[in-house]
Amino acid sequence: MKTLITGGTVVGPLGATPTDVLVDGETIAALYAPGVASASGVVADKVLDATGKYVIPGGVDVHTHMQLPFGGTFASDTFETGTIAAAWGGTTTIIDFAVQRAGEVVQDGLAAWHAKADGNCAIDYGFHMIVGGVDDDALKAMDYLVEHEGITSFKLFMAYPGVFYSDDGQILRAMQKASDNGALIMMHAENGIAIDVLAAQALARGQTDPVYHGVTRPSALEGEATHRATVLAQVAGNTPLYFVHMSASEALGVVSAARSAGRNVFAETCPQYLYLTLEDQLGAPGFEGAKWVASPPLRPRDEPHRDDLWRGLRTDDLAVVSTDHCPFCFKDQKELGRGDFTKIPNGIGTVEHRVDLVYQGVASGRLSLQRWVETVSTTPARMFGLYPRKGIVAPGSDADIVIYDPNATTTIGVATHHMNLDHSAWEGFEIAGKVDTVLSRGTVVVADGAFHGRAGHGQYLRRGLTQYLR
Ligand SMILES: NC(=O)NCCC(=O)O
Ligand SMILES: [Zn+2]
Ligand SMILES: [Zn+2]
């Protein structure tokens, strides 16, 4: 089956160029200057007219938590519902986090994630591994996963004592292992020990509302943990280090300084930290703010975090925008924390909206077209060993393609989204631009306002080592 995409402007890291794209089967076969394909007699089974639209590589969301058991419940999107929602939003690859908890065998945690995901995903998927219990066996398993399972990134937590938390010694040992086997260490950098003290003190004062989740996780404690992790990575042998869901100016400053010193230190942020605030969302009246309880928390409106994060995206100090998609319904899930903010399951659902939300940076003049594509697709693919199979519109790459209409508009809301979530953290957000058509490995999965894909189409991706080292 051959598909010719005509009349569009292909956007990639090198710029935006009017180009026709020929897809043959699951991959991109050729790129043509406008009109050259028809003049040279190229015959296709299907023609997609992309006139006036951008043709971009499918989005790569490297931070999702489908069906994650967390906070006494499970993230509400399954691999099926979450990947269908992702496809609607122009994301054609996710990397989800398989989990090993302290005392568990790492390979058992991985098998549990395959059991949830295999045969159920509508788009391609890979896994990182959360190592919740760094010990001799887990360290050995890290080698095994890199060599045999295509899992080349491991998340550690300086937050959540008693759940996923690693102490500095455990972090150092895991970093030493990654220095040896080439894996990337992903870090949740918040000082969880200090945060637990602040949270207990707030509760003792009767401060139980969702906003205190933010108040008790100050940005300085993200900055402190970020600094500590960069020092530990240096001591461990200059381990490549990637900070997840960065929210704070202090943390970004640490990353900028490390990068200026030539270190292999990288970071992602998420749309919630670019747009939403502690006062406007987390501080909503009553218990409403629970919808936006996530860690790190939304930051105060009058502090410089959001502007700094946008600047970081421009300079590549922030290389990636992921979602940290971890949805919990308001009813019965977020409500577990009524009267005690520490019991509100942490997480926000955004997997469907990332490509649109970052495009708003282009629409508002804060980000170039190239940086949009780099931060949502090309760099995540390179960072996590998927390039050039993913992340670029080029001959030989998987035909994961989004036709994006910059002249259409959409409004986000629970009535129209496809995530399994009874509210939207983005309710009423007006979006300039719209995902028009989505191809996943050559198959049209979204077109004409309808989903044409199927659960089970998505393939497991064995990943190589990071390709983003300096
Ligand atoms: N971020 C969040 O609040 N929930 C998901 C787990 C994590 O990434 O820390
Ligand atoms: Zn985290
Ligand atoms: Zn996460």
C-alpha cells in the first residue's frame, strides 16, 4: 500500500520545507520537491492532501503512566484508552514506566508491564524501568534489561519515601551501574524527606486542602535535589542524567550550569508547568484543586518558573516536553484525599494534548517551528535510542506522521477528549491549530475527525542507548 502526502510543509530539526512524502507500507519511501512525484510518474494507492498544513513526525511522549498502581488506586487510562487518546493528539510513540518496587524482582515488574500493554496499544510503545529498590539483584537486572530487553533508561526517585524513594547511596550505586552499561538515569528530583516533614506539619496545623500539596513542596527542594543528583552523577563517573518533569527555575539553573560545564545532563518539562499555576489551578476553591495535584507541584504565579521554562525550551537546556500522563478521576480517585492532601493520588492527564499545547508556543511566538518538532518528537526519539526509526520524516523512518492544520482551532474539554478521565486539567483551553490526520507505521489511525486504528496495532520498541550525548 502506497500513500502520497502532497502539498504540505515538512517540519524537522533542519527547518520547514514544502515537500511531498511517499509512504510505502510501514515506512517512508521517499521525499519529493513539490510536483516532482507526479511528474516522475509516482503512483500511489491513496493521496492525502496536506495543502496549507504542516507534515511532522509523530509525537514521542517519553513519560506516561498507564494503569500505574499509585496512591491507593490505579491511573485511570489503560494502555488501550491511553494510546488511543495519544493518537488523537498526534502522539504515535509512548515510553511508559514499568515498575519494580523494593523487594520485587525487576524482571517480574517488567513482565507485569508487558502483560498490561502487549496486544493492547494503538501506537508503538517502549518501557523505562522504575527501580524502586536498588540492591545487588536490581543492579544486575539493569545490565540484563539493557542487553536483552531494549530498556536503556532507569528512573530513580528522590521523592516519595516509603514508595519509590532511593537514598543517596542507592542512587550512587545505580548511577555507577549506568556509567558502566551506558544507560540513562532519569531522576525525579525533589527532596522527599524534607517534603514529608513539611506536609506533616501542615496537616498538624489543619491545612488539608489541595493547595498545601504545592505549599509543602517548595521549588527550592526541587533545586536542591537537582543539584545533589548532578553531583552524585559526576562522582559516579559522569553518568548521563535526565531530569523528569522539571518545574522550577532553581532546578533549571542547575541543569544550565552543568550543561555549560559540558556535562551530559538533560531535562524535560511538561505542559502543566508551562501554563498552569499554584494559585489558578491547585488553589481552586474547595477540593477542586485536587485535579491538579501532581509532583512536582504547579508553581506560584508570580515566580519566574514558567518564563524560565519557556526560555529553557528555546536554548535546549530543556530538551524534551513529555506529559507525565498519570490520570486519576475526580470521583472516587482524587476524592481519596478529601480532608488530607497527602492522600490525593498524584498525577494529571495530558497525553492527548501535548503536541497542541507545545504548538501554542509557536502560535504565540515563544518557540520556533523547529523547536516544536524537536521537543515533542525528534529529541525524545534521540534521547531514548529510537532515532531515526522515530522522530523524523525521512526515507527509511517509520511512517509515523502527523498532518497538522495551523489554521484550525480547537477547545479542550472533558466532553470531547478521549482519555479515560472524568475531568480535564485543560478545560476550556483554546488551541490555535489542530491535529488533522495521523499515520502510525503507515496506517491512517486518525482522519476526518474519526479514529481508524485499533488496539493491538502498536508494537513493542526495543530501544538502543541514548543518542543525545555531547
Ligand atoms: N508526577 C506525578 O504526580 N505522578 C506520577 C508519578 C511521577 O512521575 O512521579
Ligand atoms: Zn516523578
Ligand atoms: Zn511520572
